[in-house]
Amino acid sequence: MVGMRTDGRKPDDLRPVTIEPGAAPFAEGSALITAGMTRVLCTASVQEEVPPFLKGKGRGWVTAEYSMLPRATSTRTPREITRGRPEGRTQEIQRLIGRALRSVTDFAALGERTIIVDCDCLQADGGTRTAAITGGWVALALAIRGLLKAGAITRDPLAEPVAAVSVGIVGGQAVLDLPYIEDSGADVDMNIVMTASGRLVEIQGTAERSPFSETDLTALLALARKG
Amino acid sequence: MVGMRTDGRKPDDLRPVTIEPGAAPFAEGSALITAGMTRVLCTASVQEEVPPFLKGKGRGWVTAEYSMLPRATSTRTPREITRGRPEGRTQEIQRLIGRALRSVTDFAALGERTIIVDCDCLQADGGTRTAAITGGWVALALAIRGLLKAGAITRDPLAEPVAAVSVGIVGGQAVLDLPYIEDSGADVDMNIVMTASGRLVEIQGTAERSPFSETDLTALLALARKG
Amino acid sequence: MVGMRTDGRKPDDLRPVTIEPGAAPFAEGSALITAGMTRVLCTASVQEEVPPFLKGKGRGWVTAEYSMLPRATSTRTPREITRGRPEGRTQEIQRLIGRALRSVTDFAALGERTIIVDCDCLQADGGTRTAAITGGWVALALAIRGLLKAGAITRDPLAEPVAAVSVGIVGGQAVLDLPYIEDSGADVDMNIVMTASGRLVEIQGTAERSPFSETDLTALLALARKG
Amino acid sequence: MVGMRTDGRKPDDLRPVTIEPGAAPFAEGSALITAGMTRVLCTASVQEEVPPFLKGKGRGWVTAEYSMLPRATSTRTPREITRGRPEGRTQEIQRLIGRALRSVTDFAALGERTIIVDCDCLQADGGTRTAAITGGWVALALAIRGLLKAGAITRDPLAEPVAAVSVGIVGGQAVLDLPYIEDSGADVDMNIVMTASGRLVEIQGTAERSPFSETDLTALLALARKG
Amino acid sequence: MVGMRTDGRKPDDLRPVTIEPGAAPFAEGSALITAGMTRVLCTASVQEEVPPFLKGKGRGWVTAEYSMLPRATSTRTPREITRGRPEGRTQEIQRLIGRALRSVTDFAALGERTIIVDCDCLQADGGTRTAAITGGWVALALAIRGLLKAGAITRDPLAEPVAAVSVGIVGGQAVLDLPYIEDSGADVDMNIVMTASGRLVEIQGTAERSPFSETDLTALLALARKG
Amino acid sequence: MVGMRTDGRKPDDLRPVTIEPGAAPFAEGSALITAGMTRVLCTASVQEEVPPFLKGKGRGWVTAEYSMLPRATSTRTPREITRGRPEGRTQEIQRLIGRALRSVTDFAALGERTIIVDCDCLQADGGTRTAAITGGWVALALAIRGLLKAGAITRDPLAEPVAAVSVGIVGGQAVLDLPYIEDSGADVDMNIVMTASGRLVEIQGTAERSPFSETDLTALLALARKG
């Protein structure tokens, strides 16, 4: 029997998702993404320079930064600047977002400029990294639309949309889009980044409690594709 | 003649202000304050411990932290954690907010606990520190109301509301509640923190370009009181 | 046709691997693992204390740290302490190693103590994180054997061996155990952590250049299982 | 009745002040200022470059740094470098000193060079920031006199002297130039920076214990003017 | 022929040295030492606690910290806190001072307390580390005299005075007590720490330009002993 | 009577030393030096640039960095990056190594390039700094041999070999090449750096427990020369 989940969803239900484009009026592109109780404000900033290793090559770059407000969670997390250095979790997540966005970007079409996508988590109830990828792509696309309109670039560097979702095995059952309460008790936790055409960009699966089989993996992938 | 300001206000007009209480659902108290294009998310977190210098004295503490999202402004500001240390401006502002909130708090009534007020600026168009004080007080008051309701404390430690506003001299004229464009070109810039009963908590005035007279000071104070 | 690889291996050949147990005589457990030109010195240090969140629960913890000597690579990499903060790559890798080792450890059997597994890369030619997991498990197992012999613990907390290998798609072909030259030109790069019984512990696959299909994923998994 | 103060002064008495110009023989300008038990060594260093945001504009800059020796106070304060980052109080003070000195400097007359004013507090008994402003101005003026003598600049960039003093309300009475024992028990604490011609440069007043009225403010300003 | 030195001294002349005891009135012990143009303010702070490795052993500790004001030298040196970490030179010097002072201290007689000797260099013209040792010993002795007077300890933990001097080979000639101009051009630079009874505590000799012979060493030691 | 030492050596015996040249295949020069249980991996990296203070002068530079793996010792030492800043001991040692190597290098012959010698201690049983100097010289010499072979330089910048050894007074007896157990209990500990021709480059002697006489010094030097 397929049981109801803590928030009343079926195993293959997503939480309600809304995306508010242009939520940060001072940025070249932005989106506020809400997925259940998770909210991430994504902005895209265009800078007319590239990292040193790309100078003079006529190619662009996309990078991402991620952070959580101290009280995005039910107990307060001290700021990283107070601790004096970035946490491993933050770096892992922002590297993931950056790779996901770069995988669908044509750097020659972008020209010698950098787009920094900032993903700041206002509320965190699980799935902040996947929401950041989905919202970050919208912010990036809006910034690029602005460059196209302004004539700064002549063809669209974005091959196709990219989005991400989490899947997991909770109490023996494969479920889609885990909130914090499920995520913290999951046997297996997996984040999957896919393009609109259904191709995989990144897959990160971790056995939190005990290893999983390849059959489990296939079931989770099917669920993610649905999501 | 009294000229119109860049945004059409009269010299003694405030920008439209809205306060959304409870904007951060995971915090004990919170408020999202909007003043024109400036938006600050304030949360109050209750912690059942006090700094070392207060241990065992039966008295509480209120402290504040302030930060800006990288793209709160029209050009992106790198995160402090990337630079490796907090900026002077941040520290100056969060010390100001903390002093303002502490000036109306009775620490004996609060008991041996700390309330941390986080003020995170989502959009910055001048007056972020004064908005943070006003919004921070609302978040603090909501957290304290929760403690009263829960019976953790028996009398209200908050003497009265506190709020802040900026005034300045721009092009020879005293004006109220400066947006960024006025602030950056002001001759004198002053932040005033007052209680609901009209008493002063803090006054910080700086001659950005050339010194000012005591008559100017009196005019600015009158304007702030109106605000 | 299946072409030869730059180092003369077939697509499903591993590089020659040797593991020298006890390579660090002062550590409770250690192993020097060599895979082709990659060499990682792994040590396991037993400490009779646990992180704060585990105090008094009768359970242990396993954590990992990873670093590269400055001249492990063909051009020198400045030390992290010189830059003043840990790099994202380092943190991502040491979190991966830690999760892999924890997935096969029974913390109740370990008792209230921490084992820190240090993986220091002496030479880096691709696959350092997978070598670190494989070598790190050997160091961990030797340290645990010592605890068993000394009677500090009474049953083995290690469920089964864990090992890792990289697979990738290079020039359209799925290949096993990529050296640096293949890794830097790969279309898809995947690290797979498996237990001796063939169950998955972690899977991390990234499309470096263009997204990949589920069929690719299946092929890579088969290759990894062989490895 | 106007009571005597702890050190025998009347409410509107300054502590004895001495200024020793040229106290740091290796600096372009310097002054050792003593006010009661407070001693601050101020040096001015001329550097033939400006911060990036001023390059190529033909204008100069004045900035200040402030620090206290560990044993300037009656209990030892650990060095900031030991704690790994600058304290908020330090940054607040050095920003105040910088603004005060800049308010009387004509940057076009200074030319494209920076003068750094270092204020190192050898002994601290209240009023270190106001002593630093007064002494810092002397060091700055001496460095500028040197530039004029050497012909590096042709007209004096300093409009007029600037000096600072603290006033406060202690035990209900407005007092001038507070030593530490008064400062730590003051109801209101205010620092006022004025030019020789009596115009205000900066005013910072804080209600340490309870808010104050505008009448109090006027009384304090009159006292400061006297000082 | 023995030539005159740049400052008119003979090779075996010390610079004029003065020591002002009690120069820092808030410290338990202090001394301002002047040697030529070099001035170091030394303070000794008594703290009723010891480092963790000494807890509960009934023995004390002496440690030293060293720093230079930014404008102690003829060109300004940025503060270490601005660079974000202590310089190697600073650490090398403060470790030397600490070892020198510890070599004549009986920790059992001192009891379970720490004395921190801060040596802050106000002016630097060579020989700051040797001046810091000599002046630091005076500050330490004064703090200990205070403990004896107060009855906190019953016998003097200081075996005998310790002092330091630099010697070097400049232009082929052994010279005593080098100012900066000689030090920066010396072939060999040596710092020697001796007790009043003429026994060696520390000897650090470095060939700055070319190696030196044992005969040179003997000559330098004789010179230092004279100093 | 001359007693046997804890490891069976006579007072003037060195521990068995082996040097494996080329131990780090990716570096321009390298050596793995083993002295008893102490092992240090030394690499020399050639960089075609010099520090700012040497730019455009046609002269090169040699610098050294030193580090220990966390489990080089019998109890684990946390990484410096975890503590956030380099330890004083590390900086003291790497400055010593750098000075030793520079004392035999002709910078004009080296040309405008820097050689960084990294000394990473894999196992530490006393004498790591002296082993690092001896092994570091071998790595440096191999890197320079490569530059000569490649024709990048035309004459050998290395005047002669340099090597280092520790001597000490343990239980009243002068001994050569102290392992950790002797070092930690020594009355006097001295490190001596000498060239092949027997001239002194650096001498650092410290009285760990009680001051020593000049006669002791002479005896130690004779022993070191033998070593």
C-alpha cells in the first residue's frame, strides 16, 4: 500500500511551486522560487570581465553562489562570516548549481563576460539546492534575454532549460521532492538535474543509512523524470 | 521655494512604508519592512543562553546582525565571506541596531536569554539601517509576545516602541527619509532613533561635504520628529 | 571499434593498483594507495571523544579530511593556508569520503569515539577521491582491528568493504578509471562508491560538456561494477 | 548643586591636555596626545597612490586606522590578530576618525596621494576616539606642512582645524570630557566633532540606559562647544 | 684599522640605552626601553589561569607577544589584521622572547598563573627583538615583585636577569648592537641572549650573504659578552 | 662513562639517512629524505616570476614552505587550515629553510625566476627541520640541474651543498641528531646549518631548561661538524 506522506502528498507529487520572475528589481535577471515552505531568491548579475584563466579567449563564464539567511531554518544558523570561513555544505551546493547552469550555456555565444547567479535561501524546508538550480536558470535566462535585447549578444547562449528535483527512499518507498522532515530521515537521498529534453546533467545519490541497489536507482530516476 | 524631490515627494514626506509581520515563518518573531525601494527582512531568534559576561546574573541580552544580499544594490557587492572578513560599514550598522533595541528593553524582565535580531537587506535604496531598526523592533516585539504567551516571562520587557528615520541636507534643503540618490549627494546625512514618546535614543549626523551649523541640526531634528 | 587509451589500457581496464597497509607507522591505521601515477597516503586516528551533537549517546563518528601536497600536480598549487581558506573542491571531496566511510559503519558498535581518516594526496593524476575512499577504508579497517584486539570494542562496526572508482565518457566511449588527461577532456565524469556486495553507496555524475542520457548512465554503471 | 566629579573636576572642565608634535620621528607627521590618563600616538604617512576608485582623477584621499595596545586598559585585551578579525568597535572608531579628517580636507589641493593617519592608543581612560581625532589632525597638518615645504603641493588642503570632545549625562548632570569611570556609568554618551569655527562635523549621541530629550541634547551641545 | 661606524660608535660600543620602569600605568609590570632610535614598550599582564596543557599541575607559564606600530619604521608597514594573518617574522620574534623569559623562570614558584609579556615596538631602528627581551624581563620582574608584595607568591620565580644583544659582521668587521642601516647590510647577523651570570640562553646566527667560520663565531660571542 | 642512547646509538652517531632523489615525479626537482623514523618529502618548483621587490632586477629568489601531515606524529595535529592560520612553529621553520638555501645560491646566476622548495613532513620523529634543509637542497639542486640542461641558465647558481643537523645536551651529555624522545627532554637543543666546506650558515641554540656555557657550545659545534 502506498501511504500518505506527512504533508498529505502522494509519493510522486511535487510540492506546489511558484516562480516570480523579476523579484529583485536591481538585478539584470531574477526569480523568487517557492516550493512548499522553501523559498530561494535568485539573481543574475552580468559583469563585463572573465576569470583570469579565460582572459582573451572570447568566451564567457557562469558561476553561482549560495547562502542561507541565518533564520531560514527552524533553529538559527550562525552566519559564515561569524565563523570566519565558508562551510563545506555551502561550497558543495554552489559548485553544483554552477555546473548545472554551465552545462546548458554556450560560452562562445555569451562572449567575454561573466554571469554570477546568487541563490539566497530565505526559507529552507528541504530541496533548497534543487530550487536554486531551477530558479537560478530563470534568473540567468532573464539576464541573457536582456543582453539579447540590448544587442550585446546576437544569439542565445542557452541551449535549453535545466531544472532539478530531489528523490529519495523514505521508509522503503521511493518519494519525490522531499521536505526537510522526510529528507532528514531518508535512507537514500538523490538530487537529479535534467534538461527540458530529458537528458541528465548531474546525478548525486547518497545512501544516508544503508547502501542501495541498482533497481532502487532506476525507480528513483523514473520518479525524477516524472517530477 | 520648496522644490520637488527626484521621486516627487515633498521635503517632509516619508516614502510609503509597509510592514509585513510574521514574514519568516520559522522565526519566533519576524517582519518584512518595505520603505520605497528598500526592503529588509528582520527576524528575532530566542536563545536560552546569554554571553559569558552576563552568566548567572538573571539578566538577558539583545543583539543584532545586519547583512545585505549581494544584489540588493544596482551593482553587485561581493559577499563578506568571499573577502574573508566583515566590512566596517556592516559592523557599524549592526552595532547601531543593537544599541537602539537595547535602549527600550528591560533585561531583568527578559530573564537570562538572548534575542538575536537578524536584519537582512533584500533591496537597498537608502535608509536600510533605519528600516532595519524599525522592522527589527517589530520582530523583537513579536518574539517577546510569544514568550509572554508561553509564560516564559511574566512582564513585558519592552518599555515602548522605537523607530528610526534619516534626514539630511540636500542642495541646501532639509529633507526627510533619503533614498540612495539623495543620500549619495547629501551635504549632511543624519540618522535619528526615537521612541514612540518622542525621546531620543541615538543621533548620528555626519557632514559628508562641509560642516554644518547648530541651526541646521535643529531643523533636521524637527523634520525627524515629524517623520 | 574500441580504440586504445592514451596509456595503452582497454576501456574497461583499471590502472595498476597497490595498497601498502601500515605505511604511516605512528597512526592507528594507515594505507598508501597507488593507482597509476596517483598516490594517496591515508591514516586513521582514533580519538576518545565525539562531536558535540553526539555527546552522551553512546555512538561514534567517522569523519574524513582531504588535502593535496602543493606539488602533487604538474604545476604547483598554492597551499590553502596561504590563501587563508579551504577550497570548495577540497570540502566537496572530504565530505564525499566521510559519507562513503560512514555508510558502512555501525556507530553503536564503535562506541563513543571518533575516527578521523586523513587522505593526503602525494601525487595526483586523476581519481584521487576514489583512491582516497578505497585507501581510507583500509586505514579505517586497520584502526578498528586494533580497537578489537585491544578489547576496546567487542564487535566489528564495519559491515563490509567499500571502494570507489571513476567512470566517464571520453570521445563518445565509456571508459573506466580515468587519469587526469582523460578526466579533463571527458564529456561525462562519474564517481561511484560501492560496497563489496555490489550495492551503491554514492553516485555522482556530471555532464562536463553536454547532458547525457539514461542509457549512458546504465553503461557507465555496468563498467563501474566491473571495476 | 553641582557636585565634584571623581577626579575633582567641575562638570565643564576638560582634563589636562598636552600634544607633543613630532613624537614619531620616522613619520611625515606625528603627535602624541595626552588627555588625563589617555594617550594616543598619531602618525600621518604620505603615500603616492590613491584607492582604485580615485585613480586618474587628480584627487587625493585621507584615511585612518585605530588600534589599542593590549595593555592600554586595566585588564588586558587580546590582540585582534589573535582573534583573527577586526572588532566592530575598532572599525566604528576608525571610520569616525577618517570622516572627521576628510571633512576639512580639500582633495583637489592634496593631489593624487593618500595620507594614512594611524592612531594607536597607548593608554585608554575614556575619550580615546576624540583624542585620536584631535591628535590625528595635528599629525595630518604636519605631514601636509611637509608637502607644502617640499613643493609637492602648492596650496594648503586643510580648510581649518578639527577637534573632538565627549560629553555625557552622568547621574543626571551634563558633564564634559568623560574618563572611563564616568563613561561606563553614563546615561547618555555623546561624541562631538567640531571645526575651529564652531561648525559641526559629526555628532554621535547614544542613550546607554534610557532615552534622552531634545533639551538634554541642547545642553550637551553647549557644553561641547565650551570644550 | 678599526673604522668608525655610521653613527660614530666604535665596533664594541652599545647604543645609549635607557629603561623607564612603570611606563604603562595600567599594567602589573612595564618598561619602556630605548636603544638609540629603537623604542619598545613592554608590559607584563598577570592572569590567574594557565594554558590547557598545564591545568591542575600547580605550575605557571610565561608567554610573549610582539608587534610593531605601522609607522615604527621609515616606510609604513600595513597592520597584520589588515593582511588577515600574523607574519612569520612576528611569530619568530615572539617565540624567541617567550623562550628567553621562560629560561630564567621557575614555574613551580610562580604557581598556576600566566604572565603575558607584550612588546610593542613604537620605533624600530634595528635590534627590536633584543630590546624587547631586555625590556620584557624588566616588565616581568616588576609584575613578579608585585605578586611577592601582595603575598600571592612566597619566593621569587626569577633565577637571574636575562638580556639580549645583537652582534654582526659588517664589511668584514665584527660589530656590536647593529642599527637598521648596518643590519640590512650585514654579512652575518647574530642575536645572543645571556643571563647576568654570563650563561647562554639562546644564540641565533645567520649568514645573510655568505657562510661564516667558527673563528667568526668566537669573535662575535666575545663581543656579545662585552655588550 | 658514555651511556647508550634510547635507540642504541652512541652520542656521536647519526641515525641512518637515506635520500631518494626524484621521489615526486611531477616536480622539477625532488627528494624524499629519511632519517631514522623521520621522513620529509621535498620538492622544488620553478616559477618564471619573482616577488614584487625583485621585479626587473635580473635576479632570482629561493623560498621554502614547510608543513606536517596531521598524522606525522604519534598524536594527530589538526591542520592549520582548520585552525585558520599558520602556526608560529611552521613559520619559524620555513623561514629557517629558506635562509639556509638562499645562503648558497647566487641569484644573479639564477636569473629572474623563483624556486619554491616545499618540505612536507610525512613522519616526524625529531629533526624534521634539519632533514628538510638537507633534502630541500637536493631537490633544489636537481631543479637547477634541469635548468642548466635546458639551457635556461648558463652557470650553476649553487655555490656548494648545505646540510643541517641537530645537536643537544641530554642528561648532561652532548649528543648528535636527536629523535623526538631525546629532543623533548633536552637541556639544550641546537640546530646547525653548515656548508660542505664546513662554514656555518645558521646556528640556533636554545636552553630549554637552564642556560648553557660557552664550553658547552664549543662541544656541540664539534659534534655537529662531525655529523
